[in-house]
Amino acid sequence: MILDNFKSVLSKYDVVFFDAFGVLKTYNGLIPGIENTLAYLNDHGKDFYVVTNDASRSPDQLAESYFKMGITDITADRIISSGMLAREYLDYKVRAGLVAYVGTDNSAHYIETAELKTISIRKVNLDDVSDINALVFLDDEGFDWNTDLTKTLNLLRKRNIPVIVANTDKTYPASKTRLSIAVGALAKMIEDTIGRQFIRFGKPDPQMFIFAYQHIKNYPHVSKRNILMVGDTLHTDILGGNKFGLDTALVLTGNTQAEDAEVRIRSTGIIPTYISVSAAID
Amino acid sequence: MILDNFKSVLSKYDVVFFDAFGVLKTYNGLIPGIENTLAYLNDHGKDFYVVTNDASRSPDQLAESYFKMGITDITADRIISSGMLAREYLDYKVRAGLVAYVGTDNSAHYIETAELKTISIRKVNLDDVSDINALVFLDDEGFDWNTDLTKTLNLLRKRNIPVIVANTDKTYPASKTRLSIAVGALAKMIEDTIGRQFIRFGKPDPQMFIFAYQHIKNYPHVSKRNILMVGDTLHTDILGGNKFGLDTALVLTGNTQAEDAEVRIRSTGIIPTYISVSAAID
Amino acid sequence: MILDNFKSVLSKYDVVFFDAFGVLKTYNGLIPGIENTLAYLNDHGKDFYVVTNDASRSPDQLAESYFKMGITDITADRIISSGMLAREYLDYKVRAGLVAYVGTDNSAHYIETAELKTISIRKVNLDDVSDINALVFLDDEGFDWNTDLTKTLNLLRKRNIPVIVANTDKTYPASKTRLSIAVGALAKMIEDTIGRQFIRFGKPDPQMFIFAYQHIKNYPHVSKRNILMVGDTLHTDILGGNKFGLDTALVLTGNTQAEDAEVRIRSTGIIPTYISVSAAID
Amino acid sequence: MILDNFKSVLSKYDVVFFDAFGVLKTYNGLIPGIENTLAYLNDHGKDFYVVTNDASRSPDQLAESYFKMGITDITADRIISSGMLAREYLDYKVRAGLVAYVGTDNSAHYIETAELKTISIRKVNLDDVSDINALVFLDDEGFDWNTDLTKTLNLLRKRNIPVIVANTDKTYPASKTRLSIAVGALAKMIEDTIGRQFIRFGKPDPQMFIFAYQHIKNYPHVSKRNILMVGDTLHTDILGGNKFGLDTALVLTGNTQAEDAEVRIRSTGIIPTYISVSAAID
């Protein structure tokens, strides 16, 4: 049931979507052999994209991080991030004024435009919030949780503005044995506390997959049947890919361990088309 | 804050999406004056679509029901229903075999294809379920809740198959003073009981809006800024429209009463672009 | 880690609380050897009680069902049911008038008093509900789910009255391979649909354990340290017993299978003091 | 419907339970006139207790804070706090070893015993956690949220130990216009992230009311019918009091505003026996 020849799977599709963390890389670098996968796709004229719940950096910066690891194939135009959806939302729906953000200054640069200025929650003065038109959760770093999450709560009590969560993940691996709390968990705590409905972008939400689908360059009218989503997480990558109508491959190099895969598929009812030890090939 | 001239709103957009129930019609017929709205849109070359969480009938049958009420403008190609997404899912992901359904026979005809046969949960024999490849919740009628919901639960204990919920609503109005329980509530009960993840189609899910967006005929490359979503329910029509990047208008002829609108907007944080007494015009 | 000598566990306690289903009996009769357990407790002057999420019958009727299976030790005064808590609630808080019930007529007899009359949801006329002062969910049988659950919803829309759920279980085993949907799942569906807060009685709620604690006859001032709760379900028996401060024993003759026990304990964080293959002894 | 003569309500009961915050005091001191209420109760031989979701200090320290505000009637033996339940749980169920705590050192002193030592999450070394037998959430202060909440998550990944939440509140008022995030919200975030079941103490849980009930000195066998619970919050004070079988009075000096009271009662279905502008009397 668990495949060890991923090349035979890849050969059936024209386009492949990859999750980033746990599929292409881990906390300590690239998955060994993943460069062979990308080379195989290039050699056979197949298109591929990285579809990632990451709003901490722009696509350019994400591409640069792959470049530094020796991967030149993952250019910015091959990266679809939840941060891009947040930026699009602000462009369509907020349009102008000031957007408060929870995250690093670096994560916020990407959403700034000529009309839309940003301000860190660190620098927000609660006595002067009348020109803040939206709040965006971008990253778990760049602010003091004790004071600034409390400030976030009180900002929302004063202003009924749209709240965008640009990364819905609850945790991410910080090392072989440690998890970090991701901004999705912090946003959920504030949402539960204030009792309002936040707007979330990120897998498994279909908007991520549509966005990726619309970015496909070389196969502009490809059928969903010819696209494969590859991920390590049942509740995001596989559920979202399935719901969007794609075939899906679960790999065992990240969140899902080989010994748990069958049990989790049975208990969640989230069923990948394939299970493979890894997305790497020889 | 509550507009009474909806024509001035409509004039700003090229394309309009309408929710059906509570916006175009109620339990006892058309909203008076809604025919003027459709005539205005036609006269001014604007495109419009009905975007509805309804899987009980095919678009052809839904269009026929408007025709019987004297509305000839709402043709089948102007109707986007959650049933269409369920059908697309089955086509991409299940492809062949037998699909069990919870609903009326009429609701199931629409999802049948040459490769995909359907069977009512009423007729399922739990000792012979090996060829059932998916389960679809379509309608709250057409089966006995006592025996057939229990049978649904036991079918899912025997078969780990995709479960599709083609109408996420919990209730619908049966008369001026009575609500009926919709199939979305029944599906949620089974999902909570079995502990698996079902696949839901219907507003506020973005997939409904993308599907509608891809069906726009007369303005094929229209910007989302030129589309208006009109609905009576904050949590489905307005939340979904907002998230997809559309301007939104809340009307007060259905689920949301005039006296509650401001309170609900403040408490939910779901903010429509406009509030109008009705979608009808003179 | 899994004990096979339950007598040595029992010997350490003065009082034992048993869950009924999955511990003393299953769908097809008594757990073999359970009569030895009860005899051992009697012979050693230990006190025991059955603590059960069952509101379908009175303690007298429950005792009679054990009697028919050949067990004479489980008298009505040794049975603590969630139905008893519902009855106490009505006595303290509703006091007089009419109580509508969802369940069999048999389940309702028990909650009738001189001041408090009952009416089946089957017989409720929605045009005449002004004298209904409470609603109680008692059993999944005795009414038509299609019509009467809808009637329940509309009753609650007309009357803002206390709603009591006297059995919080979602399912119960109907045979070796089939589950039935319990009234707790039906009540949850109505609660989610109407958006109000129902009052639930049943394990793991501490009120069940307090009620049992107050019924202990032979050891009136027993310390919680000398009471053992024996159950087959982590989320009800073990969680509730732990929270109340009791030692707990998980048995593997019901909801929890031997092969799953360790995984479930690890994933839920609900940790029994002991795990035993059964509550039966030689 | 809203009473302004609270004395007539008090006159009907032998024992009164008061919530603390929003009923007896607010962020800037005592509710004016509350001293008259306590004097009336004393003069008429009625018994009263403060039942509070507060684990940040011991009953002695809480009593001292009332003394400093000029109230001498609220002695330590009249205070029932959720911290007392946490302490009792540790005494019954953990018994010995090391308990990690999230909160101030001051909050932890109270739960220390001869057999049970405590360690702040600040000082926990994740490489040396084998002797930690439980984790308790006590207060939102006394630690760094960024580093120590992450450490809490990783501690629980290494040790499957009981986790006790001794204050279930999500927020508390810090000033007339600002809320603070309470430790209950932080604990909920960690619980959702790790996916385990934590043990919560605090209203509306019945264990708080039983604990208070068992502490009644002057009316040892008082019927629940002769006890009144007075609170400012529907979901904790009123829901919990109702469920335990007590009459309940909602006061409008705290979380529930006069203009919202009727709407909230209708939408939640949590129905107090009385609504009073205040617990103060002339």
C-alpha cells in the first residue's frame, strides 16, 4: 500500500503541486534526493508549483531560500503562498488606509502598496486607532505575545474591521524534537475570545488551490485530473487537494509517520490517492 | 445606513450574484418587485447568476420553478448550485461505481452518469456494501430518519469512503413561522458521531464563488471589483462573498431582520459593503 | 501494563462505581464472570454502585433487567442514572406545569410527579405550547425523527424554556457489528441548530459522581481515595472519575479495544489508574 | 422585569453565593452599597459565600484584599475558588512529585504541600522533565508568553501527564475600557494545539457549586431551594447555578449590560430566576 517508486506516480501527471515543509525540506534542509524529482519534472516537460501556508516572507524571499540550499528550479513564479491571498484580499476589499499586522516587519513589507500602509501591532497606540481598516496575522515572531496579543484583542473591541489570518497552521517544527506555536494558533485564541469571524487563507481552503490553478503557465487548460497534490499533512494538503478535485499523494517525510498513516486515514476519513515514503526519487 | 435605493447600488457593477431563498423568493413566492431588478439588469447589459446552496434539484428543475412563478430570465445556465459541485467532485474523484445518497430520488438523478450509478440509503443492504464508493447528502426528504440515518452511520463504519455534503444549511423556512431541519444538520450529526471529516460544498466556501465566477459568460475577464454578491445571510452569502474578494449587499427580506442587522454585524464581524431593505426595485 | 488480575485491584478500595454497558453487560447479556466480582465485593463488605448514562428507564426497571439476567445484587438503590439527575433538576427548577419529552412513554413516567405533568413531543400541538415549561431528551425511541425533531426545533423557537439532555451518549451498540444513534446525538443536532445552551446530565459531568457519592450507604464518610470508578470509555467514565478525584480502571470489554487502549490514552491524555482486560474475576 | 429592590429577593433565601468580579467589586474597587448587602445578610442570620474562578491567590490572600477595601465580613472560610479545586485534585490524584505551573510564584505557593513540589514553567528544563507529574495553569502573569507557552507545548509532547486549568475565564477587565487575556484562553490554545483533554475547574462546572455547598457552615442541611447564586455572567454563574438546581440572580454591574440582558437570555437560553440592577442595597 505504501509506494516506494514515486517516479511512476509523477509520470501520470502534467502538473504537480508540492507542499513545502515536510515534503521538499525540513527544519534542517532539503529532503535528500528532492533535486532529482525536480530535475525529472523539468526533463519531462512537467510543470510544478510550491503551495505553502507561509505568510512570513514574499515569494521572492521564499525562492531565495531555496536558491541558497542549491535549488534553482523553484523561482518566485512557482510559489503560491497564503500571504499572496492575504495581499489580494486587502487589494480588493480594503484598498486604502492603514493595516495593522501581527508578525515581523519583513512579513509586512510584502503587503504594503502605494495606497495601503502597514503598522506593527507593537507600534499601535490604542488611543489612536480610527484609521486602522484591517488587521492581518502574518507571523508568530516580531512582537511581544504578553503585551501585543492583549493589545490586538483591545484593538478589535474598538474597531469592527476585517481580520485576516494568512497562515492557518497551529504549529511548525523548530527542530527534530521541538514544535513552535504558529500564528494560526494565536489568531484562533483571539478569535475565540472576541467571538467574531476571522477570514482565513491557507490549505485546506480551496482558494489556495484555485490561486495555484490559475498560476499554471505551461498547461493553461489542464484538467484537474492531470494535477497531483503532494503533501505530508492529511488535514491541509490531502483534504484540500481532494476537495478541489485533484489526485493526492501523502508522503511520510513530515507530519505523518509511516506507522501512523493507515490509522489516521481510517480515523479521519481523509483518503489520499497514493501514499509514498517520500517525494524524492533516485 | 440602510439603503432604500438598490438601483443605485446595482448600477456600479457589471455582474451580480444573487442568493435564491430570502433574496429572490421566500416560502410563499417571489419577492414583490424582484422582476424589476432582473429587467433592469437585462436592459443595462449586466450579467447575473443565482448562487444557491441547493442540491435537491438540478439547475434545469430549479430554472423551471422560476419559470412557473413567471420569471423567464433565470435560465439553467444562470444557476450555480452546491449540487453542481458535488457532481463535479464525484466526476473527478470517484469516477465509477456506486454512490449511496441521502435524499430524494429526484435529487439523485442529477448526479448519475454513465459510469456512476446511485442507490438510495433506503435500499442499501448493510451486508452488501463493498461496491459503494462514496456517500452524498442531498436532501432532508426521501428517507426515514429513524432507520436510514442509523444505516448511514453503520455504512460508514464498514466503508471508509468519501462523504460529500451538498447542502451545508442547517435549516430552511417551511412557512412564515416554521423552520425545517435541512440535510446539512443531519450530515453534521453523523459527522460528529463517526468522527471523520466530510467534504462540504456550499456558501461560504470559496469553491461556490469560483464555480460561479468561471460561469460568467458576458464578462469573461471581469475584475472581482465589478461583481456584487447579494444575500440575506451573513455567515454564508456575505462572509463567502467578502472572502472571495467581492463587494457584498445584505438584504433584509430573509434570514436577517432589519432590527437585528447592526447587532449581528457587530457581533460576528462579518461586514457587508451595503445593507438594503430588499433586492427589489421599482 | 494491562492487568489480568482485577481482584487485586478491587481489594484496595471500599467502594466501587461501575459503568453498566461494556463493563457489566453487553448487547447480548452479562459479561461472563461478572457475578463473581459482585460476590467478591459482597463477601468482603465492599459497597458498589452502577453509574449509568441511561434515562430510558427508572432505577426500578433497570434493576429488574439485571434480575432477569440472574443478578440479584444490583438493586434499585445501587443504581445512579442520568435520568435521576434530570428528575432532580425538574423538581428544583421547574416545579410545576407541563414538561415535553423526546423519548418513550416509559422513560417519561419516571419524571412525572404530582405537580409536574409530561407530554410526548408526538402529541405536542405547536399552536398550543404556552403551558410547556421545559423540554427533556430521554430516549432515541418513541417518536418519529422526521416530524418530531422538526417539531422540537419549532417548539424551542416559540418557547425559551430550559432544555435537559438526560443522556449525553452519541451512540450505543445494537449488536456485535451495529451501532444505534443515541438521544445525545439528536439533542446536540437541535442545540447546534437553535444555538442555545442545553443542560446535560451524564458522565463525565461531575454531577453524576457527586450524586453517586451522596448515595453511598455503608461508607458514609469514605474518602475519595477509597473509591474506584470502573468503565470502558475514556471520555466519560475515566475522564469523569479522574476529575472527581477517584482512582479509575479502564476495562477492555466495551468501547475500548485492547489494541487501541495505549494509543487512545496517549492521544487523549485521559489516563486511567489501571487497565484491565475485564471487570470479571474467577 | 428588571428588579430594583434586591433586598426582597435576598429575604427569600437562607444562603447566598456571590460571584466576585462584576458583582462585589470591579477593576476600580467595591460596588457602592455592597457593604449594606453583607450587613443585611449578617443581621438576618443568612449565610453567604464568594464563589470565584480565581486561582491567582489563596483564599487567605483573597480575603485580605477585601479587608483592604474595608470589607471585614469576607473571611477566608467564606471564599470558594477554582484554585481550591485544583489543589484538591492534585492531592487526590497526583499525590507526590513535581508539578509544573503556568502563573506567578504567588499562585503556586498555595498548591505546594509536603509531598508535592512545584516548578515554574520558566524554570523547567525540557531535557530534564521525567519527574514532572502534572501541569497546572494558574495565572496569565509570571512568565514570558513567547518562550514559555512554547515550552509548555513541548513539555506536554514529552510527558503524558494530567493538565489542570484552574481558571476557565478567557478574559478579565483590566480597566473601564480594556480587557486582559486570562489564563483560560492560553490553556485552551495549548489544548487545541496538542489535541488532548485538559481538566478544567471553575464555574459553570458543577464541582465548584458542590464544593461551595459542602462548605456551608450555618445551614448544614439546607435545601438547594434555599440557596441563591448571584452573578454577572450568564455562561458561568447563571448556567452553573441553574444546572446545580439553585435559583439564580443576574446582576447588571459587570459582564452583562442592561440593554443586552434580554437579548442574551433569549439567544443563549440561559434563564436567571431574577434580573437585578445590582447586588447592592440601600
